[in-house]
Amino acid sequence: MDSLVRKIKKLQRITPSASWLESQRSFLLYEIGRVKNQKQEEERKTFLTFPVFSFFNLKRLFRPAFAVALASVIIISSISTVGVISASQNTLPGDFLYPVKTAIEKTQLTFSSGTESRTKLSVKFASQRIDEFSQLMDKTDKGQNIGTTVKKFTQEMVTVQQNINTLKEQNVEKAVEMAKLVQTQTPVYEDVLTKSAEKLSYILPDEREQLTADINQALQEVSKTKEITDKLAEEQTTSVTNDANQNQNPGEIITPITQDKIESSSIPFESIQEPASSNPDTIQNTQTQIEP
Amino acid sequence: MDGLETIDKERELVSRVSSGDKEAFGELYDIYAPKIFRFIRLKVGSQVLAEDLSSESFLRIWEYFANEQREIEESFQALLYKIARNLITDHYRRKSSQEILIDDDFNIFLENQLATGESFKEDAEGVHRALINIKEEYQNVIIWYYIDELPVPEIAKMMDKSEGAIRVLIHRALKSLKDTLSEENE
């Protein structure tokens, strides 16, 4: 019997592969998150269709008790608006308060005056989209929003390019200043987009191909933005060097402003946040393409 | 799972899962996924099927804990094995014996997954062949007692029998396995 028990115990060595265990873990957590969100959405819809919410009946509105209740609701809503706006700032696509965040962005754009502030805003929004994208890649339950977020980021990149070109025609100095600002962000965008490719196969295996195409499109737009900003910065460098050459004393050595100096210049733009997962130190300045 | 500390940890994780905590579910997955995969792999012929049923077991238990908000009387492990057993039974009910034979790739699994000596493969394959030919009840106690090394009281709870009955069952299961192996070797 002992030898049989020893043979049986050999079957203890049967284990699943580590890669299967890990991919299944991601899949399960993604799947249960998706089902959970679906249920919450259904509950929300049921709540909104509850009879209390179909009260827009004018006769009821004029009842004194109802009018007092409605006034209280309006007052409470006004007071809580500040809290809602503040809470919405940390939301991600798919969250209940996310539409509040995007509505605030649209309002900011509407009330912004001048191309310079619109450019700043578009860079800020692009950074927010990439930050959201980076966070979504770590939250398997929100995988379905990744594609939309990448596309929104690509749109923001195109807007940044358009705004810088417009600003260049209006005020070259301001355009250069904006170009320097964008130069600090583009490596971060590239880094986040490129690193995300590694996670795609187990987060959304079915949509991997489409998402890879979306990410490549985004990378292309980042690359175009880089070309525009680099060209602007280079033009300024040449112009500064030429000015200096014209004013220099014969024999004096002119040191041209290098790319390093441009990138290390301090740009006050505190409202742009770097995605937590990005590491600008490891960034290469070449255009990156992800193989589907 | 043995020791009060581990049991307390499992209770805490289960309580978190009941309130919808995905991370706690992930931790329970890390503890039980290898065991449940092995349990299913030893009972079904196909690697792919074993993987599918293991996944399905975890999805079902999540639904049971998180969505139904039930009072849990069984341990997580006992419930997980019960779900896996039901899934295996359902699968075999749907399939003909011919399909089951075609499915069998256990020897390929041993070759690919376990880079071990010939004697190991022979022993493992022989015991597995005999195991799938004995009564289901016997298969379960052999896997739980000798392979998963679960204590008798835990198996007794899982099978809803007394500890004495489980000891007798283990003895009979081992004898049945030995007889089947001898028949195959003749």
C-alpha cells in the first residue's frame, strides 16, 4: 500500500502553468468587474425609472407640499454641486461622475480667451486623457473604455497641433513657449502608450488588434506634435544663434542653445499631472510603433 | 488549508468577497486555483476543458458569494469543490463516452508540463488511468486525502459524512485503486 500511496502522491506535481494562472486571474477579475458594473448600471436605470422620478406633472408641481420639497431639492443640489465637481476630478471613463468632468472641461474651453490659453487647456486635457488611459490599463473592470479614451487622447493631440500652428501665426514667442511645454509632455505620452501594449493581450484579448491600431494612431499624432514643437524650438535656437553671431565680438565663441537646455528650462504649468506609472527617464525620442 | 490562522484569514477574505471586494477574491483565487485545476485535470481528459471548468468554477463561486449575499455555512474550499464536481458532472452528462475518449490528452499534458523522468510519467499515467476508472466517491477521497492532503474532518464536512465513515471510505478507495491497477497491469 505504501508504494501505491507514493505513486498517488506523485500526482501532487500536477499544476497549471504560471502564465495560465496569471492570465486567468486577470480575466476573472476583469469579468467579475464587468458583470458588477453591468448590474450597477441596471440598478441605476431601474432607480431612475422608479415612479417617483416621473413626477414632471404640472398639476403636482403646484401643490404647496410638493413645491416646498422641490425647493429643498434645488437648494441641496446647489450646495452639493461644489462637492460633485470636486469629486468628479478623479473619476475615470465609465464612472458615474465622469460626464461631469468632461462637461467642466468643455465649459473651461468655452470661457477660455485666446489661442494661448486654449493651447494650454488642450495640453492639459491630453495629459488628463493619457492619465486616465494609464489608470484604465490597471483596472480590468473598465477595459471597455480604453479604446474611447485613446481616441479622445488622439483628438486632443490633433487639437494641440492646430492650436500651436495658429499661435505661431499670431505670436511666435508664445508659440515657442507652448512648444517647450508640449516637449516636456510628449515623451511621457509615448512611454505610457508604448508600455500599455504589453498588457493588452490579457486585458482585452478580443479587442487587442483594434486597440493596437488606436494606440498606433495616437503614437503617430504624438510624433507629429513632436515634429512641430521640435521645429519651433529649433527655429528659435537658430534665430538666437544668428542674433548672437551678429552681435558678437570677433573671436568670441558662441555656444548654441542645445536641446537639453530647452528641455530643462523651467515651465510653470502645475496643472498638468504626469501619469503615475510613467517614467520619463526611460524614454527614447524615436517614433514608436506597436506590432498588432 | 489548516491552522486557525489560515481559517481566520479565509473567513476574512470570504467576508470581503461577500461585500464585492475583487482583490479579496483574487487572493482566494491565488490560494485555490492550483488545487481546483488539479482536481478537475485529474477527472477530465482534456487540458482545455480542465482550464475552462476551473475558470467557470471561480466565476460561479463569485456569483454565489457576491451577488446572492447568502449566509455561508460551508467553507470556501468545500463550496468550490462542490461547484467543480457539479460542473464536471454536467459536462459528462452532455457528452457521449466516445467524445470523452477522443478528448483524453493526459499523457501529452504530462510530457509537456512535467519535464521529469520516465518512471514518474509511467507511475502518474498508470495511477491516473486507474483513478478515473474507480467510483467517483473514491476518486474524490483519494484526491483530497492523498493529493491535496486535506484533514479527515474537512473531507467529512465536504462529503457530509462522519469522520469514521470517511476513514472507511479512504481505505476502500485505496483498495479499489490497487485492484484496478493490478487488473490493468495483468
